[in-house]
Amino acid sequence: PQRKAHDEYVRHLNADINRREDGIGREFMFTTAVAVEIDFFFPNPSNTPKRNKSKTLAKVTRPDADNMVKMLLDCMTEVGLIQDDCLVFDLHIRKFTTVQNHVGIGITITDEIDNEYRW
């Protein structure tokens, strides 16, 4: 399962990089200290009450955020977003359950001169 998730992360990151017009991940790689904010969005479980089906809620079940983010940072290095994951000096991770069409990962990278880039 971990290898499958890794390959999926790399595939999606590469696809997003190829759509970007600012060169991030192709001509430009973060090589200095960065702050990273990551939001993971999962589909609402089938047993979610109807009143909560359209809400975004905190996810407090598996998978563990620390395991997910380690793999994602490794993938960000592999595809050329950041030179090395040791450059991350500030890291914020959140997990949510949400409606089906909002499933995915949101990534914000801020370099040391406070420029912000969103995925």
C-alpha cells in the first residue's frame, strides 16, 4: 500500500508541475529554508450522518498524518519541488473528511523570503 501511495503522489505532483506556468518544479526548485502547509482531504465515510455529509470535518482516524507527510515530502524531493526535505523548517499538517469532489491534497510552500506558492 505504501508503494502504491508513493507512486500516486509522484504521478499527481508531476501532473500538477507540468500544468504550472511559473516554472516551479521544472526550472525552479526550492533550495533554501521553506515552510510547508499540507491539507489532506478524504471522502466522508458512508456512515456519516446526513447533516454532516456536506461539511468538512477533522479526520481523527487512520492513516496517521506523520506517516503520510513523510512520504509526501520524499515525493516532493523526488519530483524536484524541494532540493531536500531537510529544508523544511516549519510544517503544518491537517486531515479532513469532506464531500467526494474535494478529495485530494493541498500544499502551500513559503520560502524564507516569504513568497508563497500554492498547489
